[in-house]
Amino acid sequence: MLLRTLRTGRRGRTASQRTRVLSLCFLLTASGIACSQPTPEEQVAQGHTLYDAFCASCHEIERGIGPKLTPEVLATRVSAGALFRYTRMNMPYEAGNTLTEAEYWAITAYLLNRHGLMDADIVLNPESAEGLLLGK
Ligand code: HEC
């Protein structure tokens, strides 16, 4: 029974193997262990998951204690690098620096991507964030 399940279609098996590799990479990164550089899609997906877990409780609910992170609010941080640094130092509120650097990059990439403030085919890191300005 189990064997038969394992032997089912080649495409299904490939997809599930890929999912396993992805989630292993996610777990390693979440534990602060360096993982190979994510693709842009993986970075944004990871950022989305982390944002929902660590940020949304204040920033996404009606009358949450954090301001709505609109494009205009994000732009007050001027550049992707400055937004990353502010977030890492200060967020989650009164618990800055509690996530890994890779996680803060992923959350920053998610915030910028969801408002179209950066190209979707870029992985956000110290080099690519350099000179990525958020103003219009
Ligand atoms: C416990 C509530 C809380 C959580 C959780 C939280 N924030 Fe905040 N956030 C705030 C508050 C309050 C402010 C306003 C701080 C200030 O003005 O000094 C803020 C401000 C910000 C700002 C600056 C907004 C501006 O006006 O320039 C950003 C960006 C931000 N948060 C991102 C995040 C991210 C990303 C996370 C998750 C890693 C997060 N926050 C988690 C409460 C929270």
C-alpha cells in the first residue's frame, strides 16, 4: 500500500520531493542556519509566512497598534536597505533583532513586492538593496 503510493506518477513524486527540499530550506533558514540563496519567489513566500506570524497581529487588523504599512508609509524609510535596518532594529515592536538576518530580508522583500516597490525577479540582500529607492 505504502509502496504503491510511493510509486505513483513520476510528476507527483518530483513535486513532493521539491516541496520537501523547499520546506527543509525554510526550516534551516528559520533556525538561523544559512541555506542556499533562495529564489525570488521562495524569499517572498517565506517573508509572507513570517509576516503573518510576527507582524500582522499589529499591522493588519482594524485599530491594530502598528500603522498600516502602505506604500507611502514604507517610502518614508527611503530605501530598501533603510527599511530592512529599521525593521531589524525595531520590529517586532519591542522585540527587535529576534529574527535572523535572512528572515528580515525575506519580510522586507515581501513588503516591497506586495506593493510593486521592487522588481519581482530580484532576491533582496545587502547588494541588491543598495540603491533600491522607495520614493516615486
Ligand atoms: C506588537 C505590535 C507590533 C508588531 C508585532 C510589529 N509591529 Fe511594526 N510597528 C508597531 C508600532 C507600534 C509601530 C510604530 C512605532 C513608532 O512609531 O515608533 C510600528 C512601526 C513599524 C514600521 C514603521 C512604520 C512607519 O510609520 O514608518 C514598520 C516598517 C514596521 N513596523 C514593520 C513591522 C514588521 C516587518 C513586523 C514583523 C517583523 C512588525 N512591524 C511587527 C507595532 C508592531
